Amino acid sequence: MLVFELPLKICFLTPLLSACVSERIGQFISGALHTSEDDSFFCENVRFRSYTFDQPYPLESEHIYREGKIYTVRIRTISQKLAEFFVRQLPLYADGCLQVLDGELKVIPRYLLERVHTLTPVVVKTRQGYWRNQMRVDEFEERLKANLIRKYNFFQHKKLEGGFCLFRRMEFMNRKPVRVPQKNISLLGDKISLTAAQNETAQELLYMALGTGVGENNAEGCGFLGYRFR
């Protein structure tokens, strides 16, 4: 398994608030995928999407992305076929909100991960809403781990069990929940830092998470990871 990263130069055709940008980019990518004649993009992603993305940078001090200014956004995926589709087709797709100018595909190397941290909020949903009102921190940690195991089993066609340590320490980087606008509602997420366990299974899952994100709603820009190698 490899993680592919595509830094894209983009420009917005109309000004856009930073609070709305993840939802808008997610719609752009989804729209481009629906132009493909390759049904496998949708068949393989029925349960989970094999890509995620961060917020464009640099961010203006007014938290507005300006019309016509060039920004960079990174898309990551664990699917080489999907990565190659993005390189070919995203610059050809337009939806009246943003335009992709160019991008060059690269592979994130596989070194020993020391730490990963969320650059966009990680979302864990419950039937009653935000997780802090419903579960303890250790239950939240277990949800993150179980979610990554399900993704790994789904994409790698394996049956990995949970009897291993995924991370040795988790820290919250936000004092209050971070609002994530999604489809006319606002979800609540968190910024977290995970000190990676050094066993082979943990390293495999956290490397995969660089391309899939952690938590939920990754194809809408949630749970995108920064990383530090040892």
C-alpha cells in the first residue's frame, strides 16, 4: 500500500469563506468523479472513500479565499488509479466556483512514524451528536482505532483484529469543539495529536490514515493528517 499526494494549484472564481471551503472542495471532487465512465470509483467507495484533502493555503487573515488568487490544496489517496484520475481530470473540470490549474503527483515515503496530528478537525458522530456528551475519552480513542481497522479491512480485503496498541498518547489541541459546516448543518470536531506506537500494525494503519484521514467524513475534508517521521 502506498499513499499518493497531489498538491494542486487552484483559484476560486468567487470569494469564499474559509468555514465553507471544505464542503465546497468536497463537492468539486465528487462532481469530477461523477463525470468518470469508470464505475469502479464508486463501487470501491460504497462504504468508505479512499481519499481526503486539507484546506487551501495560505489562508487570508480575514478568513476569506479571494477571487482569482492562487492557493494550494493537497489531496491524498491510497488508490493509484484514483490519484491518476485526479491528475488527468481535475484540471478539466469546472463547476463555477473553483478551477484547478495544475498539480504534480508524488508518493509519501514509508518511514517510521513518530507522530501524526490533524490539520483539519476529526469528526466522530453519535446518534445524539457530539461525542463528548456521550462517551469517555478512552471510548473516543477506541472509536478512532476501530474506524481505522474497518477502513483497512475494507480497502485491503483483510480481517485485522484490534489486539494491538495504535498510539501511545493522544492530546487535544483545541479547548472547545471546532465547527465543521456540512450540508446545511454544523458538525463538531476536534484537533488531536497522536504519538504513534512502534509496532508494525500501528505503523501500517497510521500510514494508511495519511491517505484516508482519521475519523469520519474524510471525503468532505475532515481528519486530514500532518505527520512527523522518527
